[in-house]
Amino acid sequence: MLKTRAALLRHTRKHANSGNYYCCGKAFQDAYHLRRHRASKHEGPKRHVCVQCGRSFAAKYLLAAHEKSERKQGFVKCDQCGLEVRSASDLKEHVKTHLPDKCYRCEECFKTYKHKTNLSRHVRTSHKSVNTDKNHNS
């Protein structure tokens, strides 16, 4: 519960102006939050650097939030080469780089790839008409 009438008015105005400030397809409740977004995402030097991954941030609070999420996520280590990745699914994809065989095959031209993302890119760029036909028949 708000203690004063002035606090109530400030709170009410915050909701009345909510969403009037836009950037990157996002709405911000006030000019302060929009300025904070621009400063952190689009402007100025990013002096606060994560010692774990090297990402940099414009504000110390953003670095702190990033580091907190890094500690929560943890890392998974590859037994074969020692590379640390963020998740078990990333490790599963990475381990395929150590395999002699390629695991993903294009059903149209039978080219093979070690990574699913590479196969997807190949299909998207090389077989556009095939993708379009499949989408229309669904």
C-alpha cells in the first residue's frame, strides 16, 4: 500500500504512460527506462566485462545480472577435449565434431553434415523450391 497521496499519483501516472516509449519493438513505461535500455544496448562504451565469457556491458548492474545467470547455468565439459559449453544440448552438438562420420543427411541431394544447423542452412539455401512446396502441402 502506498503511504502518501503523492506516491499514489506517481504510481498511477506510471501506468497511464506505460508503453509510450518504444525501441527495438519493445515498449518502455517511461523515458528513464527507455534511456537505460538505449545506454545498455545501443550506445556508449561497454566497460564492464565478464571474466568468464568476455561479454561486455554498459552498466555494472547488467554485468551483475549476467554473472548471476552464468553461475546458475553452469557449464558442461567435454570429456574428449575439455571444452566447456553452456548446456547438455550444446555438448551433444559439440561431441559430434569428434566423430568421424557425419550424422545429418539431406533427403533431397544426400549431402551429409556433422551439425543439424549446417544441414538446415543447406536445405534453406539450396532447396528453396522444395521447402516452399512442402510448406504449401502441409
